[in-house]
Amino acid sequence: GFVWYGAREIFMSAAVPMRDFQSYFPGRYYWIAGFFSTLGEGLKEMRIACCAFQFLALVAALFIFSRVQRTFSPLFHVSCLVFLCLMIVPFRYFDAGLVAMELLILIALIEKPEPSFLQATGLFHGIIFWFAFNHGIYFGVALCLLFLLTILKEGRIIFRGIHFYFYGLFVGVLPLILFYLFVPGFSEATLDFFGILVSRNNDLAYAVPWPWLVSWKNIVHRFPSTPQRLLEWINVVSIGWLYVLYYLFCGISWLVMIRIKKEDLRKNAVWVGCVILSSIYFHHMGRCRGLIYVGESMLPCYVGLLAINGKTKPLHFLKKAVVCFMVLCIAGAFFLASSVCKKIFLSPALKDHIRIGRDIYWDDVQSIQLIRNIEDAVNRHVPREESIFIAPLWSTFYCILDKKNPSHELYLIFPETEARQQRIIDDLHEKNVRWALVGNVFVEGNLNFHLSKTHPKLWSYFMDNFNVVVEPELPRGHFLMVRKDIS
């Protein structure tokens, strides 16, 4: 809903990401909005737009896999399946694909550090910034690390014509530059975005799920049946071992990298590129831990292990880790896709569907019933021409209900300053918002992440100025509210 709502706003209202609504960097929204212009603005069309981007990512991955395995060998097919599973995530369609494209460009640059490749690298780097600023930073650090490594190994700068890279970079970031120059308020919104990003750097940082710390008692307490408990135990242990292997790969590989001869650097371009990029995404995995972030960061590590060969002796002792890593990586990838697979293989009695716009949406019975309950409650009480404020994170319902968010904020999870909370309150007053759908529930498994703690001033505002409309069908902890002057 976060991306879907933003793309709809661009397509239907010519809104500007970050300035007019809370968002990531603009590229992904304009990519989806471009498809909306020809296909329509529904959920199905959004997924088609994301699939088009993931197709490009899969092409990049195929090129990479073909460098380390014979094309159409069993291991080649397995590798493609692993990458496809890594891309099946609920709400991060672009990130794993960007990592695959970064890896392909990095490998090509190691093999052929020519002006044309440097220019293409700069252009691609600028486009990454357009889609995701954090990935742009990671790729920039990876390039700096590569330049430094080649200087140390070669004893000279081998990237002649480095200015071609900056030419390409300028062209790639030109859309952002134009936004900064000609879109009022965009630069201020970007600075605000960076301030939030820095201040919330560890808000979602959980402890690493080391496999030897998994508590069976906690799993038994959370899940009623033995199959569910076993499935959860395997899931958590698999994630933990993926972290262990990722950290081991990065650490041992750099010890090998120090010993590798300069003539072997380009011969092992795939492995070198994977080690560099894995080391940079080490930060990404540690900053916000979970299977989704493992999926985004895992491809360079996986390919790096496949690229190990017996021709270079320092790399030989790592070969035995490949089989073990592959099994765990595949297990983790399939568990990453487990929510999707679970829905696909549900028995007909556990499935249901609902019409959303022009699309028929299928899901499990509980999810469909939730959508029906919210739709019925809002349609029963809220006049069609009136807006409604939804918090903390059900932005999907703006699209389902065909309502416009009356505030800039879409994702009210993190602890917020009083000034920003007051800005939301001012938006609600300015636009005369009389209805709200508010949830005061734990988010992301964090006991401190519920609205009354993250936004105490906003929560007090609702308690003082709104009455709760009795709706027994709403989920526990969620309330439909109406302003007191009209209740």
C-alpha cells in the first residue's frame, strides 16, 4: 500500500514524492506510474510494473550465473530458482533486483575498466540514486573499495578516464537535480527525509537470530500445533545460519583477498565483485535484521561461493562450504517465499476473494474478511465525499476505499517528535478531517511501537477530540473515530 498509494497519487494528482506524501526516493513511483498510464492504476497493474523491473533483474542474474556455471546445468537452474525466491517479498519488489544489477556492473568493471564501461557505471549509479538512495550509497562505497583494491594490487591507477564515470553519474542523477532546482519544497523534503533516516538508524534493529539461541519454549508458547512449531523452528534456525555463513564468507574472503596475486584479480572478477559487494551489504543486514533483508543482501554472497574454483589455491579450502551454504540458502529463500506459497497452496475452503477496483483479489479467508469488515464499517459511517485519516500503517486502505490521505505522513510506526506530530494535527484541522481509523497495536514485534507511545501527542489529540464509533467487527485494538462536534 505504501508504494501503491504513492504511484496512484502521481498518476491521478500529479503529486511529487517526498514533498506531497511520505515516500522512498521517486524512481520506483514514477516507474509504476508510467505503467499506470497505459494499464490502469489497480493493484494488478502495480504488480505488473514491479514484475517488469524484476524481469530486468532476472536478466542481470542470468548473466551472472552463466559466468560461474554452465548454462542450463542443474546448478544453474537451482541458482535461478534461489534468486526468484529472494525476489518474492511482500513489499520490497525493487531492492533485490537493484543488488543483482549492481553486482553485474561491478563484475564488468573489474574485467574491462575501459572508458565506455566507466561511463555506463556512472550512468547506472545515478539511476540507482533515483530508485533508492541507500543502494546508491552502498554501490558508491563498493566502487571506492574496488578502486582502492586495484591501486593496492596493481600499484597504479588502472581506471584511466575516470572522468567518464562522473559524466555518466551526472546524466544519471540529472532527474534528481532537476527536481531540486525546479520543484518547490522537494529539497526541504529530502533534507527532512535524511534527518529521519539518521535519527531512526536503529529503530528496527533486532538482535541477530543466532541459531544456538533459538528458544523452543517461546515457539511452543506462540504456536498451538506441532507442525507450526517445527516450521517456525526450521525457519528461525535457517535464518540464523544464513547470518553465520554470510559473516564467515565476508571475513574469510578478505583474508584470502589480501593474499591473492594481482594477476588473479581479473581472473576471479566474479568472486572479487561478490566479496566487495557482500562486505558493503554487511551493514544493510546488520542495520535491520530479518529474512527480508537477508534476501536483499544474499545474492553476492551466494554467487561468490559458486564462483570459488580450484585454479587458485588460496580459494580451494572454501569449496567445501558451497554445498552447505547452498542448502541453507535455498531453505532460507523458500521460507522467504513461504507466505506466498502458503496462499497458493491453501485448500479452497480456506481461500476467498473480493473485488478491489477492477481486480478480483484472492487471499486467505481471514485477510479477505478483514478487508470486508473495514470496507463495511467505513462505507456505513463515512460519507463518500469525506476524507479519513488512517494510522499507523494501513495505507493500502486509502487505495481500496478510494480515499486521499489528508496528511503528508503514511507510515506512523517510528517514535516521532512533537513538532512532526503537531504538523499531522494541523493537516487534520486544515482539511477539516472528521473521521479516523486508528490502531493502537504492537508493530514489527516491538512492544514500544504502538501509536500511543510513538505518537503520544497525536494519540491524546484523538482521545480528546474524537469519539469511538462502536464497530465490533474491527480487529482488536483498532477504532473507527468521529470528531466530537458531529458525533
